[in-house]
Amino acid sequence: MPTYIAMLRGINVSGQKPVKMDQLRRMFEALGFAQVKTYVQSGNVVFQAKKSPVAELSRKIEAGILREFGFDVPVISKTAEEIGSTIQNNPFLKEKAIDLTRLHVTFLSGVPAKAALEKLSAVRAAPDRFHSRATEIYLHCPDGYGRSKLANNILERLLSLRATTRNWKTVNELYRMATE
């Protein structure tokens, strides 16, 4: 069975949408997924499932969360191979002396329209920089992601897509977990 990574947006943040990881793992297992593992408390789940489109898996997980926990949570799912490709294609890694602790990836629910990317390019976000690639936005935030003008809400509004962001360490750890 292929390995997938589900990234839940906005759980366990400032006491909002509380989800215990053991309950989340049990819910995933009840949905028929296998080898379920979570990473940190912010909603990262590595699991195996029958080969399925990732959008279909995301909808199934969202419905399960609504039933189990009583609230809507956007979910973006990726295959292990897609996460590997995301890591391999990060354009910021070509820069010498890049601070890896200031790198993030925003995962999108689809490919943004060209006009939406043009709107995003017009945002004055310095010193933050970004590169877009298919369903990812690579971010470099020298002052920290918490101060970025390229946060999820802005990206969702400009791109008309769902978005969830993970720091570079988390992206790499999820890939490690999915391929071990």
C-alpha cells in the first residue's frame, strides 16, 4: 500500500480545535488506514492506504474529523513521493548560506491560476521571499514565519485555494517517517 501524509490545518493552535494525537490515530485507523503515525501536535499524519487520489483522501479525512471531533478542519494530503519531490525541488536550497530554520513550504489544495500568482507577486512582503511550484509555495522568512505577510490566510485569499504551511524541519521529518 502506498504511504501518504495528511496535513491538518489549524488544530491545537492557541487552544482552538483541540485534538489528541492518540484519538486522531484511532480515527485514521477507523477510516481503514494502516501504519498510522503522527508527528508533533499540529496535525501531521503519516499513513498507508489503498491507492487513491489525494483529494479524495483529504475529503474522507475531513469528514472523519467532523464526525469524530465536531469541527471542520482543512486537510491537504500528499504522497510520500510528492513530499520527496517538494524537498528535492526547493529553489532556496541552491542559495549559499541559506538559514534552513527560516524555510517553510505552503502546501496548496490545487494549482493556482496564473492571474492569482500575479496578484501574489504584487504583495509587498520584503524581507520575505517566495517561489511557487505547482501546488507548493516555498517561503524564506528571515524574520520568522510569525511575522510574514505571506501567511496561510493571505495565500488562501489571493490564490482561492486551501493552504497549510509547514517549516522545513517538519517537511523533512514527515518524508523521513513516510520512507522508513
